[in-house]
Amino acid sequence: MRTRTAVASVLVAGVAAVSPLGAARAAVDPPPATVDAAVQVTPDPGASRAHTAPVIAVDPKNDRIVALAEADALSGRCAVYVSTNAGLSWAATPSPAIPAEWPNCAFIPFGPVVDVAFGPDGTLYYAFSGFNPTTKQSRVFLARSGDLGGTWDTTILPWIAPNLDKGEAGVDSVPSIAVDPTNPKRVSVGWGSNWATYALNANVLQNKLYYWDVVERVYVATSTDGGRTFGDPVNVGDGLKLTPTVEGVKPPPQVVAGNKGEIFAIFGEYSRAGTRDDRTGVAPPAHIYLATSRDGGRTYDKATIFTGPTPTATSDWTWVPRMAIDRANGNLYAVWENMSSAGDPVQISAIRSTDGGRTWSQPAKINDAEWARKWNYPELYPSISVAPNGRVDVAWYDWRNDAGLTIDAKKDIFQDVYYTSSVDGGLTWAPNLRLNDRAIDRHIGVSQQGGIRGPIGIGSRDQAAYVAWDDTRNGTELTQSQDIYFTRARLADPADLFSSAGNGSSPAAWAAGGVAAGLALAGVALLAGNRLFRRRAGAGTAPGRVPAGVS
């Protein structure tokens, strides 16, 4: 009886949560969006799988062509999928050939793992890292394809070679791609050096300490021949410090190509309290930085575009900010999860620049619901993109409907994907819209097993926002399976996006989305009640697993 009562209570709360939670409507309303049914992208039949951290690119010349890259945290492999019917169906591409000593891709516990982008000439670019499980080092690769991933030509990026006396461990990973919209031969790749070396043991680091001795740094290298060769990498965060005497660690940059030949690199910071030997006290506020090159990537001007107001006592995070550009007018937009002390209100922050990144607006809060923050590191990972017509789209992971809190007082159980948009250049934002058709159970999957957490994939066209996320609906506590799912916040009729295609399906296949969304929160309640019953019956959980490549 108590189980049924709990389920009923959650169901009532969940139904109420379907409506916007006290959101002030935008001054300029975006057109109403229809959420299409979720489509599974990764077809992997193996029970032991953990597909995660998807990224999306849309062909600028054909809205129906979408590329998606992701990582499997358990196998250590990464992959690219291509859809030619606006996401209705997907096909895996062959893996690019790389040297045998760099077999694994998915080593990184936080942030995006791979990147994918289209050039203005239709070339498809795919950036990934190769991890050597023997040396615990990694390199960055860039593959390019003229036939939508049917064949790949691959280049290895310059290496930040290991030199522990200078704080370099030889771990280059988490790449980002930017292709000049007017010059397809200019391709920039950014990445992080020493990223996540806290996962390496003392023997590999020769007793050097992560953060204090081995510092995460940010690099960008640029090619002038379409990604076949690259110039020397530039440390675009060089000289940027938390305080005059303290250097914080910097997550890998996201690179964005400007409309006038600029190369932008945005990155955040992680701050710790104290010193190498005395880690007490309060952490200095972390920053978000923007490095800008106006000479083809040879030199970069650096600026602080945000400073955290209140550190989280012993640490502060401005983690993995994401940026996008309006190709019509050059406006820049950036989003991140604004961290503060645990228990403070949750905030997805957005800022904009209308002068090429020289000045920025004050942060605007774009989430219209708050829930109790019970952790002091980011897990929402907002992503942003801009449609050709100037509409700004943002999606993120969200805990507002976490029924698990009402059942056993534990945090981070049921997660959703939420979306908002702006049609007035980021001045006002639409009420948040739930995109996933059933809750994501984070008791299952790599997120709670010491694994990868990363941003949502998002790409924007005038007709729709394309969104992908990692999802545990096919997993159990035994298998821990995790897959990539895709949907669209659609602003046009399906016939405007694709014709009947793919596995005998037609645009009518998306019609189930409305029904699925309407039943989704009831599904959360039933799942939560079922989980409560299993726990009271003494159900066990699967043992934790470590991502491939982590010692």
C-alpha cells in the first residue's frame, strides 16, 4: 500500500510539472515547437555499452544531412553516424584508420570527448583522441571526408610532448573543430593538454600531483590546407591566472570560426583552495576566458568574460562553457552552468556579444525552474547553437522532475533534457520545453559508474533544433546499458524537412512524439515506484565499472 501511495503522489506532482514552472514569457515569442518522438541513434546490441557525450553538426547546404559523433565509455571506441533524412534514421560510418598504439578514444571523465563539423564546401570533419593504454598518453586526430564518412583521410595533430618537469604529461584530448565559413581550407582544432590526468596513477605521473604540478592547459592549432597539415599549437590560455600567483586548471577549449576570419577559443576554469601542501581555505573565484585570433591563428588576444561571484568554499567551477555564432550578424552567445555553493539556486547562464567578443552582456538566467543543488560540480552541461535565421537554441540536462528525491531522499536519480530558444538575440527566452519522452535513470549507466559526463549535442536550422543525449532506457541495474537518442524541437511540418525515407518509415513516424511526451512523467512515477519496490525487496546493484583506459 505504501508503494502505491508513493507512486500516486509522484504521478500527481509529475503531471503538474508538465506546464512551465512560473516562467515569464519572452517579450518576443518564438514560434511554438513540436517535440518529435525520440530515435535511437546507436544500434549496438551488446549489453555492456555506455554511449555518451554526443555532438551534432548539420550540413549548411542541406538541412536533412546531420552528423553525430559519440563515445563508448566502456569499450573506449568513438563513432560517427550520419542521417540523410533529418534524423529519422542513422547509419554508422567506418572508423578512420589510426596507428595501432592509440586504440582507445573514450578516456575522458568530464566534457565533450569528440567533435564533428561540416565545412562550407560540404567536407565532414571528425576530431577525436587516441589513448595508449600502456603509456597512458594520448594524441589528437582529425579525419576529413568528402563522402559523408564513407572514407576518411586522417591527420595526427602536433603533440604537446610529455615533460613532467614542465607539467606536461603527454595527454592531449577532448578536441574541438572550427572551419572558416568563407575559407574551407582554414580549419582550427582546439584541445586540452593534461586533461583528466587525475585518473592516472602516481607511477605514470612520477609522483607529480594533478592540478598542482601537472596543469591542464588549452591549445589551438590551425591548418591552411583543409586539415591536412597544421601549424604549431598555441597555448591560448598562457598567462591567464586565478590570482597573480596561482594558475588554475582550464578545461579544453571550444573553438568557433568568426565571420571575418577570426578564431575564437572559449574555456573555463577550475579553482581549488590552498596550496599543494595545505589545501585549506576558500578557493579563488573561477573565470571564463575568450582567446581571439585575428591573424589566422598565429597569435591570440585573451580576455576574461566572466568571473564567478561566490566560490563553492574549497573549489569553484566555470566548467565547459559552450559558444555559438550568428552567421548573419556575427553575434556571439555563450552558456554554462553557473556554479556556487551547494544548496544555492541552479542557474543556466547565457551571455552575448555584439562586437566580436570585445564586450559581453551580464549573465541571464534561462532555466525557469530551480531544484535543490546537492553537489558542487557541474552536471547540466548546456549546449548552444544558432539557426541561419538567428534563433538561438539551448539544451541541457535537468533534474527538476527528479522523482527519486520524493522516494528515498537521494539525489541525481531521474534526469530530463530541457530546451529553450530566443528570437530576439538573447534578450528574452521562451519557457523551457522538455524534449525527452521518458526520464533518464542515472542510477544506470556510466555517469554513476565513475565515467564520462558531457554536453548534449545540438544543431540548429530554421525548421528545427536537432538535439541528442545519452539515455539509459535500454539498460538495467545488471547491464548498465546506455545509448544515444535524438529528437527535434520542430518549427516546421515534417514534409518540409524530409520525404518518406529510411527503413520503410515516413514522416508519420514522428507523430508518436506527442503521445510519448504526454505519458513521460507517468513513466517516471512508475519507474520510481518500481525501483522503490526492488530496493525494499533487497535488490542489488551492479558493481561499478571504470571507463576504458583509466587505471
